[in-house]
Amino acid sequence: MLLFVLLLLLLAAATGVLGAVLKATLIVVLSLVLSVVALGWVATWYARRRMREFHREFDRRIDHDRRRQHAYDVGEDPTGRPRIGDGA
């Protein structure tokens, strides 16, 4: 493969179009690099966004469960004693 590229460069230099070939190659390579960098940036942004949403939801559920554990039960007591909120 390297030999093929070298042969093409020598052929381009012999015909006088080496500058145009190098410019076109540079444009293609830089476009690919820019595309990879942009895709990586977008993927990182999306992953961080999803992680923040997950943390918010997780914290909300933990807070909800904690509040339910500390809440007073106003239902019927199995022993028959009145509880808070029974009106007794």
C-alpha cells in the first residue's frame, strides 16, 4: 500500500500536479479529522447530559423514598390503638 502511494506521488510529481494532489489530500484528511473530533464532542456532550438526567432522577427517587420512610402512618394500627390522624 505504501509503495502504491509512493508511486502515485511520483507520477503526480512527474506530471506537474503534485501540488493539487497534496491540497486535495489535505482537504480530505482534515475533513475526516474534523468529523471525528465533532462526533466525539457530540457523543461526550450527550453522555454527560444523560448522566446528569440519571443523577437527577436517582436523587429524586432517593429523596422520595426517604420521605416515605419518615412519614407518619395514619392508617389502622394492628393493636387497635389510635394513631396520629385518627381523630381520637
